[in-house]
Amino acid sequence: MFTLSPSGLLQSGKIDTLKYSSLDPTFISRYLLQAAILEAYQNHEYADKKLKVLDVGGAGSIIGDFIDVDLSVIDVLPNTTKLPNYTQGDALVMPYADNSFDAVISCDVIEHIPKQDRAAFLKESARVTKDLMIVAAPFDLKGVREAEISANDYYRAMTGEDHRWLLEHLQDELPNIKQAALDLEKAGLNTAHFSHTALNNWQLVTRAGFLLAHQDQHEKFAEVIRELNKYYLDNIMAGDFSTTGYRSFLVASKKHEVDIKPEPDVLDPKLTRIFSLLTESILYLL
């Protein structure tokens, strides 16, 4: 049995949050959580061995900042950042032998795979892992689509155009988490999942990130948003688990049953409304 308690995965003070305060904190949390799962798995399975990990679609990943593993990356994009062990290739037909890696991870990738190819994507990832898989993405859980529509509307009001990735999510449909789990079970893996970033928190930090990216010529304004990002990383992230979280982490294993302890839902609908009013007010003051 591989058991995870999500609330114990993230510990405050483990990273220099000031260093990452200019980035969307949910961008940071998704890699911190994957790193924490890998660390828990390494302690469970290989106490004295460095894990061999494949990051599928990991061209922009910063997981290497948070865990020391033998990391390889495959992505359709060219290797512009000169990552080592990088393959530019197709995730549906990967140039690796069966069971080549201790763990295969992907983060915010499956929702950009055409709907008809998602089962093949999961099957191919399952083929090259000896045991562990982590698939992190926004899935079609309650409220996620509505949150993305709202965020895209906000971005359009600010810039006059749709947000590239959110528009793609809305056009192609988010993946169904039950179907993804079923596809992995057909490939011989046991699965469980948890969700992170309550939708009200995701709306706030995402809108703030849009404002920071497009209004960074106003240094005082940017400073406030960086403080907000740092506050989230220091004080909210470690407990921001929710049945209605924006991003879900599907954890699968060939060797073990996966048991994930349930977490309380921290979503507060009142905060969703307050955050919407706050960020909309900022938008019209610019």
C-alpha cells in the first residue's frame, strides 16, 4: 500500500518563497506537490536510490528545483532552455523501452492532448514506467469549467483577447478524471486522486497573475501582487486542498494499492464573490 496524506505533503519554510513571488503561486504548487509525492514514494520504495523520472511535456517544468532525481524530459517543443536528457518527441509514441523509468509524471499536459488521444497518452506513459505515475491537470470536476470561463472573461476584459491556454481548455473540454482513472486501470495501474487550490483561491491568484503580467510597468502595483503571491505560498498553499480544487493529482501505481487520505473542503463561496469584486475593481481602476 502506498499511502499519502495530502495535508502533510507541503511544509512551509521548505522553499525560498521570495524567489518565486513573481510567478503564479499555483505554478509553483503544482511542481512542489509532484516533488513531494516523488519524495514520499522514494522513501517508501527506494530509501537509498535516486529515482529515475520521466517528465512528459516537461519543457517548462521547474520540478528539478525541488527534488534531486535522475530527470529526463520529452516534449514536442524544442529544448530552448538546454535541459539535459531532453528528447523532442511525441508523447503518444515515446522512444523508450518498457519500464524504463521508476516514475513518469506529467503536469498540465493531458488537457492539451486531443480528446480522442488521451487514452493512448495515458497508456504510453504507463508503458514506460516501472511503477509510479502522477498525472496533474485541471479535470472536469464541479466548478472548474465555470472558473476557467470566468478567468478567461477577466483576461479578455483586460487585454481584448482570449487567454491562449484557457481558450484551448474550453474548446477541447477538460479531461474526465473517472475516465482517466479507468484508462490507467486498464493499463494495470491502481489509482487514487486528490485536488489542490480551492476555486476561490485559484481565481484570486490567477487574476492577480494576469494583472502582474500586463501591468508590471507599475512597480508599486507589481510589488503588492508579489506580496500576495508570497503570502499564498507561505500561509495558504500547504492547506489548500479541496474536493472542488482547480488542479487534481491522479496518482497511480503498478505495484501498490494507492490510498489518499481525504481532506476537508476549504472552498468558501463568499470568498469567491469577494475576490471577484476585488479584482474587477482593480481592473477598472487601471
